[in-house]
Amino acid sequence: NNMGDNYRLQGMNEEAMDCLQEALRIKLISPALGPDHPGTVTTFANLGKLYDTLGLVEDSLAMTNACLKVRITTLGVHNHTESTIKNCFRFIERLSGRVTDHARAKEEVAHTLKLFEAYRG
């Protein structure tokens, strides 16, 4: 994950994609990690940024939304990640204006907002 994000920051997008996809694959099948582990969530976020860089807006939206949902449901919104959650929402809002399937994007964001409000109390 770290190597993949470093490649992304250097503009080495093909290498970044290979590293991040492999990191996500390993984390998702690992019994010690899985989809709700903070390390997996970070990989979701990094893939979302890479997809955005590559112009894959729908994929970026899906990854960022997945990241946000896990952060809200497993970590909650009243901890040190609240500012991260707000940054994710701002990123999703920016992406939503660029997607081709606006209805799906709005539906995904609305669902995540409901989760956020439910956990926020």
C-alpha cells in the first residue's frame, strides 16, 4: 500500500495500480485483516485517489465511498478520523459532479450520508 501510494505521488501510475491492487487483494483475503481493517480502508482510499488521477471517476467514487462507509461503521464519527471522514465527503462531492451516472452517484452519497448521520447521533 505505501509503495503504491508513493508510486502514485511520483506519477508512476502503472506501478501504483499494480501495487495497490495487489495490496487490496491480499488484505481482502487475509483472515487477520479483511475489508473492515483500517489498513484495508487506507488502500481503498489510495486506490480512489489513483483512479481519480487516471480519470476513472466512477471507480474513484466507488472506492472512496467504500472507504468512507467502513470508516463510519467500524471507527465511528466521534473519533480522530472525523476530519478524515469530512475530507472524504468533500472528495466524493467533487467527484459526483464529474460522473456520467449522476443518479447512481447521488444514491451512493445519500446512502453514505444516512450512515454518517445515524452513527453521529
